[in-house]
Amino acid sequence: MTIDRSEADAMLADIEAITRRVKQSSVYRTSSLVLILWGLVVAAGNVAGFFDGRWAGYSWVAVDLIGVIGTIAILGRAGGSGAVSGRLIAGFALFFAFGFAWSQLLGRFGPRELDAFWPSLFLFGYALAGLWLGRAFTLLGVGLTALVLAGYFWAGEAFDLYLAAVNGGGLILSGLWMRRA
């Protein structure tokens, strides 16, 4: 049995398409766990800020530490020892440093502006990641950012609770959706 060149090219294209789908599925599966984790910790941080705003800064430090440590653990478990690279840790550090520089040093944001800035910064990162990892990340980033901005203008005093539902809940729902993708 022999196959001609066009049949071989078609078979190789099929193999490449399957490989691409398996890789994307693996990325989505791992990302779903990270999104669910961040959804839970972000929602907790927003609820804590709503009920006791005086301690919001401290609670967000704890939320961020839990999220970063949990993310590193999930990625390390999903991809073995090489998955958590220095570049990943540097990426987290750069994102937090950029956000800190703009929110605390240059922008001098108030509490409400901080509550809108941080989720939109990280959702922008998701939107950018979508350029490499798949459309779902871009849609997640852009869609949730639009909802955060809507809440900034229209949620009033319940903005923290709105963010817990929209940002935290949106990340959780997106993570659950990605598990099925």
C-alpha cells in the first residue's frame, strides 16, 4: 500500500490540527483552575473591602499572595518542575510593579479607582494572552473589563460587592467554561 504526496500532506495536516487542539485543551484546562482560584480570592477580597474598608489594603496583600502562590502551585503541578519558570515569576513581579507604580506613585488613585484599576490591568493581560493562547482569553479580558467599567460608573456604594460578583464570579464562570472547551 502506498500513498501519494497529496494524501501524505493531508494526513500530516490532520495530525498538526489534532496536536494544536490538544495543546489548546491542555492550556485551557490548566487556565481554568487558575481562573477559578483567582475568582474565589478576588471575590473574597472585594467582600472584605466592602465590609471593612479600613483593612482593605492588608486584605489585598493577603489575597494577592494566596493567588500568586496558588497559581504557581497549579502551574507546577500541571506541567512538572519546568512549568514554573523564572519568566513566570518575573512576569508576576512586573505586572505588580507596573500596577503599583501607576496606582500609588504616579496616579495617586482613590479607593474606587484602585478597585477598578487592578482588575482591568490583569484582565488586559488576559486579553493580550488571548493573542497567543486562544480567543477565549481575549473575550474574557475585554468582556469583564467592560463590566468593571460599567460598575465603576453605575454601581454606586455597592461597587465592591458588584466587583465580587462580576470580576470574581466572572473569573469563576470563565474557568468553568474553559474546562468544557
